[in-house]
Amino acid sequence: MLVIDGSQGEGGGQIFRSSLTLSMCLQKPVRIKNIRAGRSRPGLLRQHLACLRASQATCSAEVSGDELGSTEVVFKPGEVKSGEYRFAIGSAGSTSLVFQTILLPLLLADGVSEVCLEGGTHNHHAPSFDFIEKSFLPLMEKMGYRAEAELERFGFYPAGGGQWRARIQPVRELEALELTDRGAILKNEAVATSSQIPGHIAERELRQIRKKCHWPEENLHQREVNSAGPGNIVSLRVASEHTTEVIEVVGEKRLSSERVAGRAVKALNRYLEADVPVGEHLADQILLPMVLGKGGIFRTQEPTLHLMTNIEVIRQLTGAQVKVQKESDHAWTISV
């Protein structure tokens, strides 16, 4: 049985999720120890437990350690079964992270799957539904993976209550990813989404974005939505010839509208300055599809500790060669 140390690198939940995904896809049992040892509250939180139970459901796995706060889990996968699944986190935890944990196993299964997810849809430190729909899934399609997503209800922290569905098609033919050039930028767009908060908050966010980016008024959108609780998120989208980058910052009670927008613009400028097609968070998320597919190469920003930790876990579980090469102070090349 392969043993993965959850305290390595950044010591977060991604080590746990990547291990589950690869265990299911490779049909290899794993023991994951020291889970989230690098966090202030180590062990499984509710959303990590949701990932584990979703993984167990899709492959009838034998599991031990499946309880809140557990720092060690043994996961023995069975055959992954396509079908209809419904996963409720029971909190505002990220539905996107649950989705990404089980997506590749279901893509590599032998039939169509329908998945319904309930919980948080636009979270801190996790890809939002918009990121999944606009950035992640289109890039997956370039590699031959096909899935469609539809949002039904927004869910913000701490109320949660969001819901969305995904239809996952079995893989037919995969292709290597070659994404070294962003190409011409076709459109820039800003979306300030809010629920149950004063309208001036999103207005000020968009005003700050226009001031800093000089984008035309028609590219700035204020979106009022219904949700179980209040929430706000700023989303900057750069659609280019070969990819779409989505940069997001979630609003906080003690953070002004101008600072929320400013953080998003700062991240946008770092991405544009690097002149690469793949942003720092997307880079992290497309590695597993490349390793389980036909490999490839892409250019991205300076690798985060999150990304480097994921690479090490992938090496430990698959033996895959993932090469990271620095081109300049801002641009790096990653090949699988």
C-alpha cells in the first residue's frame, strides 16, 4: 500500500484530494497520514470528509478514518461506476473541490454520469463555479475530457445552500496539451456578484476596476443573485485565443470594496505581466488531467508551493516525470 505524508510541502487538503483521485484512477490503495498537518486545524474538516465520502460512493471503496478531525485515512478503491450521484457537504464548504476530486475517475469510467452538488459555490481558497465553467472545463475539453456544468443556486460562506449539476461524458480519445502561447486577448470582463448586501458595494468594486484597468463600461457587469445568505465576489475574466483566465477575490466584512477590487486587479496585472496562458491556480488543477491523459506542456506564472506540493504527490503515486523550468522572473514552463 502506498503511503502519502500529508505534512509535506504546504501540508494542506490538496494532498488528500489528489491522493484520492489517483487512488481511484490507478486502482491503488493508499494510506494518507498527517492529513492537513500544515493547517491551524489539522485533520478532516467537513468538506474534506465530503470528498472522501463522494470518492467512496463512486467506487465502493473500503475506508477507515472517515470522521471529522481524522488525521489518517486508509482508502482501498473498487471499480469506479458511472451513474447518478448527489453529494451534499452539509456546510458552505467548496462543492468545486468535491467535484474535482471525483471528476477524473468518472471521466475515465465507462458511461455518462450525472452529479448534483450542494454547499458552497463561491468560496475563499477554492475555484468558484464560474472558474470551473469558464476556465477549467474548456481547458479540459482541449485534452479530450468532456463535462458540462449548470448552476442552480448560489452558495456563499457561511450559509452555503448552493447547488449545481454536472454531466460527465466518458473519455473517447485524449490529446496532449500544448499551451505555451496565450494568443491575442479577445475580451476583458469584470463581474461583481452580490447577494443580500447593499448595491453600492458592487458598484464601488466595478468603479475601482474601471479606474485601474481602463476597461469600457460595457465590459463591467453587476450581478445581483439569490442565495441562502449574504455574499460578494469579484471576478476578472481574460478571454484570449487559447484560454480564458478567471481571477477572483471574495468580499469580506472588514475589507472595503476598493480593496477587494484592488486585490483582483493586482493579481490580474501579475498574470498579464507574465505573458503566459495559464494562471497560477489553473496550473495546479490541470496537472492531474495531463498525467492521466497524454501529458503535454504549458507556460505559467511562478509556481506556488501548492503547485510544487501537488507535483511531488503526483510523482510519488504515479512515477510520472513532471519537469519545472524557469524561463524568466515571471514565466515558467511545466511539462508532463
